[in-house]
Amino acid sequence: MQSYAHLNDLQALVGEHLGDSDWITIDQQRIDLFAQATGDHQWIHVDPQRAAAGPFGATIAHGFLTLSLLPEMTAAAFEVADVRMGVNYGLNRVRFTAPVPVGSRLRGSFKLLAFEPIAGGAQLVVEATIAREGSDKPACIAESITRRFT
């Protein structure tokens, strides 16, 4: 994990790599729990037998499951010591560029695109690239906007 002492230190790092997360294994239980939480029970995600004969040869993670890992991945990739709270402000752009078959391992890589001072902290725009182990193509690329408060 990359550590930064002060939120304002990030302002000089626009355009720079902030850190990488640990690997997260996407097992069928995680996919099934996500399906239960969201009501998205499409067979490509939750029916291993049918999915085995489908286009990917196995179940695949929901795109939004992959995206929902951003908070966990971000927390594992970098921290800012003087930040007391962070909130998700939104997304500028999200692309699911490759499937995530069950059993895959994913890792997030984070690049700071913008730093804007706001009252009590800063708004950050971070490009998150979610890689799948063994694949040349990322599973997801997203521009995440967060507000961090000191």
C-alpha cells in the first residue's frame, strides 16, 4: 500500500500512479451474493451448468460487481493519513472491456487525473484500471470521483 501524509500532497501528483491493490479472487459465492443483493440473476452469472455451454465457458462476474470492488481496491492501494472521511461523488466514464470468468483474480491500479480543492478537503478524479490476472486486456476502466475531507 502506498501512503501519503497529507491530502494536499496529492495535488502535485496529478497524472501520477497512486498505487495498486491486492489481488481479489472472484468466486461463485461472491457472484451469487451480488446477484441476490441486486436482483440480477441472469444465467450467465448464476447458472454454472448453463454458462459452461455459453460463450465464456463458465459463469462471469457482473460488470457492476467488478465496479463495486473499487472501494475495497482503493483502500488497499493507497491511503492519505490526514483524511478523516471520503465519499463517493460519482463516475465520469466506465467501460467493461473484458469478461471476468469465475475464479479470476482482479487488481486495481490507480492514477490521479485531477485534484480540486473544496471546502474541508479535495475532490479527486482517479482513473481505476481493473486488471484480470493473465489477461492482456483490463476487465474495467473507470474514472471515479471522490471527495476526501481532512
